[in-house]
Amino acid sequence: MAEPPVIAEHMYEQVQNPILITDEAGCLLTANKMAREIFDITGMGVALKDVIPELEHGDAFQISVQKDHQAQMVFQVSRSLMIHQEVLVYSYILTDVSLRYQAEQRAWQTMARNAALLDSIQDAIFTLDVTGRIININVAGEKIFGYFAGEVEGRHIGNLIPALSCDQPDEMKTLFQQYMSSETSIEKEGRHSKSYLFPVEISIRGFELENTFFYTLMVSDISERKLVEAELDRHREHLQDMVSVATQEVRAIVDTAVSGVITINEFGDVLLFNPAAEKMFGWQASDILGQNVSVLVPGINESTHNGFISRYLETRQPRIIGTGREVDAQRKDGSLFPVHLAVGYSDLTASGFSDSNNSQHLFVAFITDITDQKRTEQELIKAKETAEQGAQTKANFLANMSHEIRTPLNAIIGYSELVYEDKQLEEGSRHHVKTIINSGKSLLNLINDILDFSKIEARRVTLENVCFNLPNAIQDTLQTLEFKASEKCLNLELDIDSAVPQKVLGDPSRLRQVVLNLAGNAIKFTDKGYVRISVQPAPEEGFLHFCVSDSGIGMTQQQKDYVFEAFAQAEASTNRRFGGTGLGTTISKQIVEMMKGRIWIESEVDQGSHFHFTVHLPAEADDVEALYDECEPRLHNYRSPRAFNVLLAEDLATNADLAMLRLKQQGHQVTWVEDGKQAVATVTQQDFDLVLMDVQMPEMDGLEASRLIRMYEKIGELTAEHHGDDFHRVPIIALTASILKEDRENCQEVGMDAIVGKPVDFNELFLQMEKLVPEGRGKFRNHADAKVVDSIILDEPDNKEMTDYLHQQTDIVDYNKGLKTWGDPDIYLKSMFNFLTQRADDASRILALLEQSPPDISTAGKVAHALKGLAGNLYLAELSDISVRLDRDLKAEKLSDVRGFCYELDQAMNRFRLILEPLKPGSEMPEVSGQSEGSLTREQLDSLLDELLTAADDLNPDTVIPLLDQLNGNCDQNCYQRMTEYINNFDFDALKEEVLALKQQRASG
């Protein structure tokens, strides 16, 4: 059994009251567990006042303690003096009284709140004893009766409310019991301190407190209410007089109304039938009253009429009731006539009225005979159809006449061009022939515009709704204008916002027509500067905002007001100076409106013009097949307006060969370096208009090189030697195969101006070059330069056998895309052989690097990255796909997958070697099968026939003839001759039948 001191010590520690013991000087000697936890005591010997500052002197007191954000704790402290081991000590025992303290606080708050509540009540409240004497009165009572509380307390309530005067307590009790049993307040009179009486409303309740019974009397001053009620009574009497007069006036209005007025109840019974209705329907009111309204509207039977009424009363949703509509009504003689019927409704229960049949609902019908109106509408419709037929006849006439004129005009232009090419023609005659050619082409454009305008005006134009690649379609459109722009030394710019979808739904042909009209006008009216086409999302969902801007002659406000009118130009001299019909903007406006958009202009004289238009082109998914998906610029049509001095930084020779070939085809001068270090050194020594910078290169990558170039520019070292005080910031375009957002952000951070992905889309690259190189840089090309460039650009290869062979290797090489990109088949083939020589062992190289200890993943990644870029540029489909996965997994360090891809890479490289083997000099070409008799593939020929059908619908030989020229040699010659004869005779229907027959023949064959 434990010793008593041990038990005492244990109890001391476990007791729930905090206990503290100090010496005579107030230093803490000991504290139990509860005290240590509450007051965070960690050691003894400190002064108690430092531990608990709230402690006071005395033997009993309260303290309040709050730790951090915890609730407040209140303790009752008991201090006592005692002797322990012959030493005088003080003991402090604390009792938690927090709950009691909180209850007391709530009680005080409740009392204060109740007192405030009583004082805020607007009614007088008395507390009475059983004899009726006043014990207490609130502030409102003092105000209502004009007494202070001290003046009335102790007096009988009868002095203030005479009706409560009673001499005997039993009578008072009976009276109070009677009032208490009433469920409503009781109106009496109160006596004010100034002796006058005023109306009050009283209610009495009883309660018992400490075995004593009391009454509570609540008194409201209703003087104002009584005055209002008296006023309302006077108004009610006046209103009744007015209603009587108004009823007579309404009756007069109904009786004299021109329209028929009929009222019915909820059962459909006619209650009122005014004189106009009598005249309209041929019924007398006495004959029709009480009948169902269906006798007047025979198209709907009685049960249906009643169903309409019941449904409205249940739902209150207006279908017939509460709206107006046209119906056929029936006269008494059975004849039908059109009327406009409008039905209103009134709830008689809500208004406090009812009719003589005790109906609760009233429906009022207003009926107008619209026989004359309908007759006029029919006449207008007939006149409109006649006018439309006339417009159609005019459109047909214009179309036929334009076709009749076009036949001899084509001959005039064609033979004039033949004469113009005659070397023996005298210079004066050549000038005259040139005038004939230009005049003929102007007349041809005029005929085309009038035909297009007449077709739109006659509503013969329907919009397509197909998926197409928007950027490619716009770029393809602008190619036709590039030569005109270069002739005037204008910058032709295209700026498509990154938020614009790649593929959209709409009519690409009509969109191209609008862009061509507006951009062509901009070039026509601009002598220097630029023409810019920008595209961005419009605020409305599914719409795009186009803007065609120029730095040309601009317009006055008066000219802007009618620029979209037919046959209108800025002024009469404009037509004489620039030519044209003035229909371009009109046709554009009509097309834009057909595409659910709008068109407007912003312009000032000599400040250029900005033609804006919006069209509905909702986005389509990227994986959907689309028109213009394969639309790349054809090199023999593309002309760079300026020739630039370009620095190309590219470590792979094959990529550099391709880039230099394509740049030189555009007339640019190119300097090639193999790494970033050389690029920085070369830029500081020579003057370049533009830098094309590969991002991943040995020695120094493109990011670091660009950062250094920008740094040198900033401190002035780059331009000091060549330009003195003139500063030229050289644009830098990044060439990268990365699609990662962070990699592209890194390019922008180091000062690169644009990013073009690999494999390089040279159309995009050329457009970016034109956009970035500022005005004043580069050299504008003249016609002689253009001829030099033309001599560099090669046509399709003469070796048809090799071409057909490579066309069949689609799984390994996409020869069509590759040839479009490289332009020169010989250089393309040579680059493929060089690739095979240089990269055949890449799989072994990567595996060897990974087998090192530790694995050299970084170098292996560079090998795979270079392979990916080269295979992509050469359009080696299988090798490109494997290298992309290889590059991805090396970056992710998935080495187990990499080894499998290396095996696939080695096998694919062997397959590529096998298809190139027959193309070596001296090798025998394998026999090619499955080709059509012409140069077009089967898919290309099918697409061409579809285009022919579409062009035939437009009834325009100028769009059909170029397509027929492409068909020559790719179909039966007799078939081709028949089609040519049809188009010469403007027999478009026969042409379509011939094309459909050829398609059917190909499908069955």
C-alpha cells in the first residue's frame, strides 16, 4: 500500500483545480499539473506576479485569463497562509467559474436588452396590480398621455382610460377578464394630461410573479388612423360617384367603337355584343347573348374554345388570350371573312366585382375586319413576285450578254497577245497592241464584276458551308497580288492572330473574293508603304474580324458615305485614273452580309484606309479534313518583293542546303554558319537584313547567340563599325522543331522576333521575313531580277520514271510534299543520299552512347534531335515518326523504350536504303505500275473533276478554261476535245454531263 505522502502528492498533481504555492516573498515554489498547463509554467523560483499578472492582493478575488485565441477563462482565487516544514508559505487555489460568469453576463445583457426594447416600443405599456393601480409605465406611455412616470405610478388606470374606472376590486377583475378573453384589440378613449380625449386601442394580459398576480396593459394611440379612415370613407363615397360616371362613359365608348367588342365568361358564353360587332357579324345582340362564342369562329369548336380558356386560367400562359392573331370569322349568313382578334382578361374576384351570372372571370375580345388589308397584302405579294421575276430576267440577260461578249473578247485578247509577242512588230504598233490587250482585260474585268453583281442581286448565289484551312486560304489568295505589290514596291503583309482557329466552317471561295477585292483596291490606291491584312477573333462567338489596311490616298467623309454603293468610286477622277467598275466594294458588302457579318470603313484623306468586316466562320476540329490543308505556295508564282542579305545559322548541312536553295530561289543572298559562336562573330563583322537562327547547335546554341547579339546591339558595338550613328536592330527568326510552350517562351526572352517550326513551312518563313524586315532595308526587285529568279526555279522533273517510282513509296517518303518543299528534284534526291550516308549509323551511335558508364544521355539526345529535324525536312515519313518518339523518350530518360526504338530505327534505315538503291547512277529502275495515263494521281484527278463541276455552276469560262488545261493529257483526248468545244459554245450543261460521265466511268473502272 502506498505511503500517505505519496498519495497526497498524486492527488495534488491530479486535482482539476489549479494550485500554486509561493514563499513569503511571492516566489513560486511549486504548481500542480493543471496550473502548469493553464499558465504555461516551465520552471520554479520566478515571481508569481510575472506568471499571473492578474493576481490581486487579498484572500478571495476573481481573475480573468485568456490564452492566445482561446476563450476567456474566469477563476475564483482563494489564498491562504500556512506553515510547511517550519516555513511560512502562501497557497493559491483557483476554481473555474467561467460558466457562472458567462451566465451572469448573459442575464445582465438580457435585462439591458429588455429594458431597451420596452423603451423603443411605440405603444404605451402599463404594469397594473389586481386593483388597477399603475405600478410601472414605459417612455411611450409618458409621451402618449403627457405624464411623467412618477406622476401616474400609484394612481388608478381609470384616470387615464375612463372606461376602466371601477370602485370595487371584484368589478375590476371581471372587467379585465372580459377584455382578456377578447381575441381582438378593443377601441376606447384615453384622457390626456391636458384633459382632452383621444381614441386608443387596448389589449390586456395577466401574469403571475412570485405568487403575485399582475396585469400588462398595452395602449396604442389610433388618432392618425381614425383620421385616415375618415378620409378613406369620404374618398370611397366620391369613388362610387366616379365609377357610376365611368361606367356610363365606358358604355358609350363600347357602343360607338369602330371595332367589334365582345365579352365572354369562363364558360365561353357571350355577355356583351356591341353595335360594331352587330354590323360586322349580322347578329343582333339579343340573339347572340348567352350563346357560345364558337358560333362566331367556326374553325374552332365549343370544346376547343373552352379548353383554351381553362388552360389559360390554370397556367396564365398566353397563347391566344393575351395576344393578337388572325382568324377566319363567320357571319350570320354563313360567309367567312378574315379578322384580327385580340383577347384580354380580367379577374373579377380580384377587383371585387362580378357579373349578373356570378361569373368570376371576364374575357374581352376586340375584333377588326381586315378584309381590305388582306386584299392589299395579296396585291403587294403579286407586285413583289413580278419585280423579282423582272430582276431575274435582268440577271439572266446580263449573264447571257456577258457570255456572248466574252467569246469574241477572249479571241481579241488572245490574238492580240500573239501579235504582241511577234519580234518583227514595230515599236509603235507594239504600243497600240498593248493598249488593245489592256483595254480588253479591263473590259473583261468589267463584265465579270457586272455578272457577279447581277447574280448576287438576283439571289442566285448560295454559300457553301465546308471546312477549310483559313490561314492557307488567305495566303493562297494573296499570292495573286504579290506581283502587283512588288511592281509598286509595296509591303504586302498578313497578320493572323494566334487565337484564330486553323480550320473553320464557311465558304472559302466567297471569303477569298472579298479579301481579293479589298486588298486589290488597297494596292491600286497606294503608291508607297504597305498593304496589310489582319485577322483576329470578333467579340461575337464564332465570328472573325478582318481588316484590310493601307497607307494610300484615303477618303473624305462624303466619299466614305457611298463607297459601298453600286458603280460608286471615291470620285469621278478616280475611275479615270485607276479604272474599275466600282462594284468591288458593293459585291464585298453583299457577300459579307450573306455571311451574317457587316462591313465598314475608317479613313482620312492622305492617311490611308482601313476596311473592316466580320463574318461567321465557326471553328472546326483540327483533325477534320479540310480544303486548303495541303495549300502551300507554288514557287513559280511566289515573288518576294525585296531581296535580303540573310545570315543562316544551321549546324546540319542537309537543312542548310534546303534553306539556302529556297532563299536563293526568292533572290535572297545567304551566308551560312554552322554554330551560334560563328553566327555572333559574323553578325558583328557584316551587315545583315535578317538572321535565321537554329535553336539547337554545337559550340553555342541559338538562344545564347541571340542573347549575345542583342547585348552587343544594346551597347552599340554591333552597328558602330558599319553604320556610325545609324542603328539597325537585326530581326532574328528562330528555327526550332520544339512545340513546347517553355521553349518558345525562351526564344522570346532572349530577343528573337518570331518562331518558325521545323520542318520549315517556307511560305510562313517568307511571310515572316517580309513582315519583320523594316522599310528601307533590303532591295526591291525589278522585272530583270524576277527573270533571274525564274531561271533558278525548276519545274517538275523530266525523269517521269523516277518520279512515278518515288510516288509509290508513300510509307517511307512523302515525295509530293518533299518536292513542293525542295522545289528541285535533283537537289532533293542528292540530299536524301547525303542523309543516308551521314545518318545510317545513328541507331548504333545512340546505343553506344547509352552503354557508356554513366550513359551519355545528353549527346544521344542531340543525335536523335538532329535526326528528327533532318527526316522531317526530307519528308521521310517512317524515319521521322520513329525519331520523334526517340527524341521524346530520351528527354524523358525512358531508356528501356529507347533501345526498342533504336532497333526500329535501324530497320527503317535499311528500308530507306533499299528504295534509294535503284536511283543510283547506272542502276536499273524497277517497273512502276498502277499509274494513270497522265501526270496527275487518281486523287488529284478526282479533285480536279469536282472543281470543274463547281466552276461550271458559276457559268464563267475564265474559271473553267484553266481547269480544262490541267485535264489535258489526263483523260481520253476525245473527251477533252468535246469539253473544250462545249466551253467555247458556252454550253455549261453539256460540260457538266461530260464531267459526270467521266467520273462515273472512273468509278466503275
